[in-house]
Amino acid sequence: MTSKIKRGVSLYSFQEEMFLGKMSIEDCVAFAAGIGAPGIEILPEQNMPTFPNISDAQVGEWQDMLARHGAHFTCYDMFLDTKRRKDRLMSDEEQVESIHRDLILCNRLGIKNMRILIFVRPDILEKCVPMAEKLDVHMGVEVHAPWHLEHAWILRTIEVADRLKTKHLGILPDMGIFMKHYPPAFRARFERQGARPEVCDFIVEQHEQKVMCEYTIFEVAVKMQGNKAEVAMAETLRHAPYANPKRIGDYAPYFRHIQAKFYEMNEDCTDPALAYDEVIPELVKAGWEGTLSSEYEGNRWIQDVHEVDSREQVRRQHVMFERLIAKAEAEVA
């Protein structure tokens, strides 16, 4: 059977090289297309210097660049600057206006999916549904750790979508919610900062056993009198959930795009932390159609000791994706 799961890359993955001037936007697009991941997820505020004022000529330049490399846009990552002013938060009307602005630019760029920040209220998004429907843009609320697919906040958005019977509001899972094992890169960074190996062992084992994070933080901070690095390591457990991969099929109708978060890939192209080997079979079984979009976030955990190679990390993830998708499809055929 032909896979319905497509592969792509978020430009966020190459933030290290772009910041250092080692890669241009076109370098990123060319690399992604070259490894069979031609779907490009864009962060306009980061990737478009004149944002939000984008001319038709600039839109044309982006489209021409994508065409040169056989690539295409998959998703637009929006932001909502509710604290833009010092004296007050954005009003509801201003929030809606800002989201409308993003929906319009998303549509002008020819993009059908827009990642919505998780803190955007469901009632605000409800007011934006008519514009999303008019422009044919799916608003997917990012399901980001420590939230998960069945969190009450996420279910509120799904309830709005169901009530309105709209196909233009839903969710967009970030794979960081499937952290089965504690990332070795995290541990190594905290050890370099002074965390004792025996305390690190304790934290990793607590995560392995899925003990509630607040208990572990208390043990490390109070009972073990942990140092700054050890307490900080324990506190990362607040953002290290392991959601049940078997429930992903129940929510598949509500999402069209996945942010394929990862922190590191082993040399054998396996992920030591996130349960992709459990998630991808569930996506295939559900007949899900959309893009797995690489989101490499490991740079900040290793940049103090050696040069970051985002390209190699992303390449390894896509080798893994090819293998896992093919294996899952063979099992359901």
C-alpha cells in the first residue's frame, strides 16, 4: 500500500546553523528535499525578516524557491503576542485580529495548516473559525508537553470543533508528549553542570517508573538536598510525559500535521527517548494522512561541548521514519 504519511521538516530544526550564519533558508529547504522530506513547516516571525508585512513579490520568491527544490509548504507556525504592551494584555478583539492576520498570510502562502499556540483560548479560536473556513486553513492547537491528547484544555478545543461541526479547527500533536525514556542528552548536560551521577540515576529511574514528577522534585530538592543542577534536572520531569500511543487513533480525525519533536538520534537511527516505534504503527493503523515534520530541539543540550549538526540529526530521524512506516504498513497489509 502507498503511505498516506508524508515527511517534512520544520525550519525550526536548523535554528542553530541559521543563527550562526552557516545555513540560509534555501540551504535548509534544499537539504530537507534532498533527504526525501520536501514538506516545509515555516515560522514566519523567524524566517521572514519583514514579517508581518510580506509583499506579493516576497510570496512569489518563496514559492519559486520551493519549486526549485521540489518542496512545498505544509504548516505555518503562528504566535500570539498577548504581552506586547506593558500596561495590559491583548484584548479578545485584538487576539482575534492577530489570528486573522496570520490566517490571511497563511492562505497567501498557499498553506492549509496553521499551528496554534497551546495557550490560545478555545473561545477565541471559535471566533476565528469563520475566517479559517473561508480561507480553507486548518487551525491545529499544538498538543505540547506537559499537556497531552486527553488533557481537559485540549478536549475543550475538540468540543468546540465538534459543536461547530467544523473541519477547520482541531489539534496538532507535538511528539514530545510521548517521552518514554529520559533523554540521555538532558542527563549529560546536567552532569556537566554538576549533577552527581547517583542523583541522575535516581531521577532517570523515577521517570522510567513514571512516578509523579512533583514527588521526584521533592525527593531531590528536600530529602536529597540536591544542588542547583540536580533540582533543575528533576524539574524537567514536569515536561516529560509519556502519553498512551494507543489513543492516538481516537484523535487522528482532529489533526493533519505532526510536529515530530526529537532531542537526539543514535548512530543506528533510533530515538533513545521518544516512542516513535509505538506511535507510527498507530498512525498507520488509523489510516492517518498528513506530514511528520521534524522538529529538532537538541541543539541547546549539546552546544556547550561540541558543534551542533542539525542536518545529520534530521537525516537520521528520516531514516528511522522510512523504516518504521514501511514496517507498520507491511504489518497491516
